[in-house]
Amino acid sequence: MERVTHLDQLAHKLQEPRVRRVIEPMLAGTALGNVPEDDIQYLLDLGLLRRDRSGGMNVANPIYREVLPRALAFTPEAGLPQIQPSWLNSDHSLNPEKLLAAFLSFWRQHGEPMLKSAPYHEIAPHLVLMAFLHRVVNGGGSLEREYAIGSGRMDLCLRYGDVTLGIELKVWRDTRPDPLMEGLEQLDGYLSGLGLDSGWLVIFDRRSDQPAIETRTSCETHTSPQGRAVQVVRA
């Protein structure tokens, strides 16, 4: 088998259980857990991953780092309903407040059924949000992603014209405390690197026995430890 997997084969490879067992926690920012050594070696042999100097695992190159989540978000994106670009001003510039309102409306109405279309259950909310944002940036912007094993989050940077929006995604799971404060601290570091004084923290509540998405989805403004204005979305 070739060392490097061709991009047109990637979507198929991502469905393989031994690939999913490694890629899913990596994108979710969680620990690998009891992943068989053979699974890790398989991804190294494919050229999807590489070892860093400390012995940890990273995506092999910037192209794959971008393409992995984009390929997984393809099915949710294809299933998106028709969405009017209500997030644009009259001069076609991006309005972050309108974008937030559009996402909240979209999530309340379509989040529940669309989660079922995402190929990786653990990061289904991430993939649906990225699918929504892909629809936004298709009008003339870009979406960058940062993620790593054990980081506990995924960071997104949306660029559209003169607007740069930093977004952090966290998951609240059973037996774990509310990730709000940790998220605000982590977002401070991410926004500092982007040179921004505000951003979004999106907390996906994946605990069992929660109300329906349309009921529990909310948004509040919080101040981060370093004094940044953060829109905290609980979804």
C-alpha cells in the first residue's frame, strides 16, 4: 500500500473502525484510551499520522489536518437545509451578531435530526457546526481548525473579509463538571494568539437525560479571566 493515502480515498478510509478509533478522539481532543497499537501503526503506515519528538501523535501534514474534519463534515453539509445568508450586512460584509442569531435559530430547528447524519458520534455536534460554517464561508471566507489529542477542545477561526472570529468548542459529558471556566481560560489563549478581544465558546451538552436541543440551547455573554467578551452558547 502506498505510504500516503490519496485525498479521493480519504472519506472511505475514515469509515474504517481502526481509523475511526484514533481519529475520532483526536478531533474531540480526548485521550486515545485503549486503542490497539496495530490501529496506530496502521495510520502511521497510511501516512495520515506521524509521531512528534515526544512520541505523541499528530496529523501528518497541514493538508490532512484541514481535510480530515472537512471530509467528515461533508455528509452533514450536504444535508443542510436551504439557509438564507442573514448574517451579511447590506454591503455583504459579515455581521457576527447576525451570524450568532442565525446559528442559534438553525441549531434549535435542525440540530437534533442533523446530529444523526454525522459519521462520528463523539464529535457529531462539531461536524454539524462546521457544516453550517462551511455554508457561511462558501460566500467568500475560510475556516481554520486546531485540535490535538488530550487538548479537551477544538478551536475554529472563521475569516470573512475584515472579520476574524475565534470559536472554541467544548463538550460537557456525564460525570464531568461544567467546562465553562476551563473553556473561558483556554479561549483566552486562543484569542490572544489571534489578536482578538472577543469570541465564542460553544459548549455541547452531551450528558444523558437532557432536554431537547430546541429547549436547552441558549446564549449568554461572559467575561473571560483576561477581560474578553465571550458569547457562551450552550447547545
